[in-house]
Amino acid sequence: MTKTSSRSGGKDIGTLIVASLFIGLGLITLHDVTTYSDRDSVVFPTFVAYALIVCSVLVIIYSWLRPSQDNGFGSGDWWRRLLLVATMLVCCVIMPVSGFLPATAFAFLGGLIAARHEGWDARSAVVFSASGIAIMAGFYALFRFALGVPLP
């Protein structure tokens, strides 16, 4: 008996759970945008919600057609995963109060700490700081000026 056939049909359980949660979040978003009064504010979240649902369905189909040997949860550092999720949640909470740029700077820093496995030195700190500032400013300019999306 192979390793894949011994585990609940060989399906990647972690991937199925996360993809299902994303489908649920997409459906919640689609329901939420029905309460928006400004019609222009509906376009972007609706597009993202549909993209999230379609991509998640495709992931589920792929996972069923080509199951992985891994269970989907991996064996990495749990503190990194928790830090990343906690950072994103805190970003969502502080954004209405602090504004877009400070909240995204906090999210970028937390994500960077969670993702950086190598040690830190002055050069990498400068490069990551500069690239983070450029990315955040670029997103701010894209949403504010090109797409006309009001930001907090």
C-alpha cells in the first residue's frame, strides 16, 4: 500500500481546508458588497472575490486530480505562520485609525520577519526597507491615483 492511499484517499487535507475557507471568504465578500452605496467601490472587491472563488475551486479540483504526498500543513516553523497571520489581522484593525501607509508598513515588517530565514545584516535591512517603501508607495499610487480607490 502506498503512502498516498493510506491517508483519507490521498487528498491534501490542508489545501482542501484552506481553499474551502477562501471560497467562504469570497462568498462573504460578495454578500458584503451588496451593502455598498457607491457603485464604483463595488468593482474591485467583487472582481477579487470572484477571482478568489474561481482560483480556490481550481485548487480543489487540482488537489483531487493530483493529490500531494504532503498533508498540506508542512513542517515549517509555526511561530512564523502565526506571526504572519497576526500581523495581517493587526494591519486590518489599525488601518482605519492609522491610515494605509502606516498599516501596510507594519504588515510588511511582520511579513518580512516571518519570511526571513537567513540572518540580518545592515545591507539586507537597507535593501528590504527601500524595496518595502517602493512597493508600498507604488500600491498607494496605484490605488489612489490610477484606480481611484479611496484609501484610509
